[in-house]
Amino acid sequence: MRRTALLAGCLMLTASCGAAATGAASHTVPHKSVTAQPVITTPSQSPTPPPKAVKPVGDTVNTRKVPFTGAKAFDRGRKVKLVWWSGVEPCTVLDRVKVKETSRRVTITLYEGTAAKAKDVSCIMMAIQKTTTVKLKAPIGKRKIVDGGKQR
């Protein structure tokens, strides 16, 4: 008896599905044509963080000259803000800044190295922008700023 009821239910289900497929059922929805529109996306640009302000720490190992990417005088030409690309601390720190002033030019040289305390530290290879400010003995005036890190 159970088999008969099961077979009857399957036959009714099959019949109703067939009727819906042929449009015989009263509850069918008319087919709408859909036109696909292209999706245009632009890559998201994460905001660039401002350069990290650093001060010379001295006493580094493997100290070397580093070129800067920007130098801008401010405070009536009495100070210069320097910007450069560097590594993460304590693996790459600012050791010192050397400033040589003449009547025609101001040569600024950045020196970076590894902090002495970073002897047994694993360092990741990631570039970050850093900035530091140097005070001049005399206002910059018409003198040219020269990058001592680019000179060999």
C-alpha cells in the first residue's frame, strides 16, 4: 500500500512539473529579457601614510650614506625638512645627519645603519618613508641644497 501511495505521489509531481514546463499551469511568470551591463571597477588605492618623523640615534653598525628624495626649506629658510625611503626599525635607523654650508650650497648627508641592539633581530624587507629636520647656521637664501648621499 505504501508503494502505491508513493508511486501515485511521484506521478502527480511529475505531471505537475510537466504542465508547468509547457505553460499549462496558471501560476507561471512571463520571462523577462535581461541585458548584462559591463561592470567597471577601479583598483582601490590605499592612502599613503605620511612619512615617519625620526631623529638621529647614533651608534649604528653597517653605517652608510643614504640619498634623500625631497628637501624643503621652511621657517624663513632656517630649517630643511628631508624625506627619504628607508627600512623598518631597529634594522634601519638614522645614525646622523651631516650638514656642510658654504656661500653657494648646503650639502646634507644622511647616514643610516642598523641599531646596535638589533644584533639578533630578524628584519622584514619593507620600505617606508621617513623624514627628519635639520637646522642651518644661516638661512638658505639662494644657496642650492645638495644631496651628499648621492655623491660617492
